[in-house]
Amino acid sequence: MQVRLAEDTVWLNLNQLSELFQKAKSTISEHINNIFSEGELLREATVRKFRTVQNEGGRQIERELENYNLDVIISVGYFDIRLLAKMIADNQQSHHYARIVIDF
């Protein structure tokens, strides 16, 4: 995966976050919205639009895509782990799954 390095941090767009965490874009977007609505991070400090060129139907289209910095990337990963831990606690899954959360 190619990442953007700027302003002393790593930036990923929603498609890249979805690929990184192997989750649907809607799930990643929900996590990001929760991170901002809970006040964990400030949108203004962690989101930036970068211009990119995409091939669409044989044409090159220039778009500005929101990108999220390393703080958001880490928070999305942590949010995912918290959800898994809660699911395990709520459902009292096997020791094997609990070990994944602890070892991760």
C-alpha cells in the first residue's frame, strides 16, 4: 500500500483504511465518526484533503479526498480492538479469542 507522508505524519484515505483493517468503508467511517463525536480526537487537527487522480471509466478524474493522519489510524485500530473485546466479554467467548485481544 502506498501511503502519503506529509507534515511529519502518515495519511490514509478511507479506501486505504478499509484495506488496512479489512473492514467495509461504512464500518471505518462509523468508527471515525464515533472517534470525533466522543471527542477522542479533533477533526480539524487530524483530517486533511489531498488532491488525487483516479481512473474512472477510462478517464482520469481529479478529486480531493479526505485523508486521516496517524492519530486517526491508531484510534480506528484501537476502536476495533475495543469492540472485539466488548463482544468477547458480552458473549464470554472461548479463551482462544480472549488471547488474541490480549496478545494483539
